[in-house]
Amino acid sequence: MSEYVRTIDGRLQTAVHHYLHPDLPRRVTIIGTHHFGVPAYWTDIRARIDRLVAGGAVVHCEGSMLVPDASDVTEDERRLLTELRRCRVLEQQRVSQVFGWVHQRDGLGYPPHWQVIDLSHLEILRRLGPDMIGKFIGPLRRMVDWPDDDRCGPARYRFLIAVRVRITGNDRAITRRGPADTVLVDDRQRLALDAVAGTGRDTVLVWGASHLAGLGTALRSRGFVRCGDTEWHTVLDLPPIWPAFRQLLPGGSTRSRKGRGAE
């Protein structure tokens, strides 16, 4: 049975888990997100968060791009950070242009009363090292950075994302450990949990769905008990693979236009 993310009836969905500490008493709600989704996905999640805030909860959320860097940035670090951010911004533009999806930060709005509890990009770079950051930037750049006159660029991107969404739309895929997860997962989750311990209020944690398992395990070790049913929110309809693949074949765009005209 899926606990964190699932695909059902052609739709990708993410979970919301609730935890209660019986001795305090105090509630923590973990809202797992997919970083891109249709506008309605973010509307539903934002409404859920607003109801919890109206009940007295404080919101703690991830957002490395929103955490300011230290002032002592070297030229090499600045170059890597600039390229990483350029690719991330371009990624947001591509998913909007090609699919009409919205990034988490834009979809949720991150109002001023939300608290961003996360490592900055610079802190992540320094903990992982420039070589590892370079390994992230390379594939991302190849995926999202194509010339305006490259007619295959959108079709290639549509195909790659359609495949990726299917591959990562299950618990096993998103909880698989990678070589950088000591920093990207463990260190960042430790910050989030320290912040939970630092407030006596009900807390909403807004984090990617891949963090649900680790955050939940840590909360249980601190005396919290999972309660209530899992809530599911629909991220998007799975994009079709084969139309995008056919457009990558020689003459694919021409065949696609003819096919649409005959329908």
C-alpha cells in the first residue's frame, strides 16, 4: 500500500500525514509535495494549510532558494551557484511552457508568516562539494537548456518528464537513497525537526514527498504517534509518453500535425 506518493487512475498523488504527541498534546502535520503540479493542486494544498493556520498552527517549509547565502562567497562558488539557479529558473519556465504546471514556490505563495527552515544553496554546496553540485547541474542543463529554434527541445523534454513522472510515482522510487542524501535529506530534515522541537505550537511541515518517511520516523522516535487517515492530493494527470516519443522520430512533428487534422 502506498504511503507517500502514488499513481492511481492516471493521476499522480502526494500524501498528507498527521502526528499527535499524547503527552503535550501537540499535532504535527506533514504535507508532502511534488515540486511541480497543476494550479488546482496548489490551491487544494494551500487551502488545507490555511485551515490549519486558522486553528493555531505555525508553518515550517523547505526552500533552499529562499535562504540567503553567507557573505563570504568565493568566485568559484558564485559561478556554480549562479549556474544552478539559472537552471532551476529555466526548469520552472519549461514546465510552465510545455505542461502548464506551476512550481511549488509560485503555487503556494510562501506568505511572510511561513517560516523557511532549510539549508541555503551555499551551505549545500559546501557540504557536498563542487564536484557533486556539478553532477547535478550537468543533467539539469541538458534537460532544460535548449535554443529557441530547437524544435525538438519541447518534445524531448515532454518525453523525458513523462517517463520520469512514472518512474518516481511510487514509494520505493522516492525513498531510495543516493550518495548526496546525507546532506540533501538527513541534514535538512534535522533542521526541520529541531525547529519543530523549538516551538510548542501545532506545526505544519511543507516538504517534498520524499521526506515524509524520514520525518515521520524521527517524529515517532520523539514520542509522536501517527493518527487519522492519509489525505491524498492530485498533483497532475500523467502526461502521455508515446505522442512525445513519436515527435522525436524523423518527421514526427509533421505526422503529429497530420494526425490532429484527421481527428
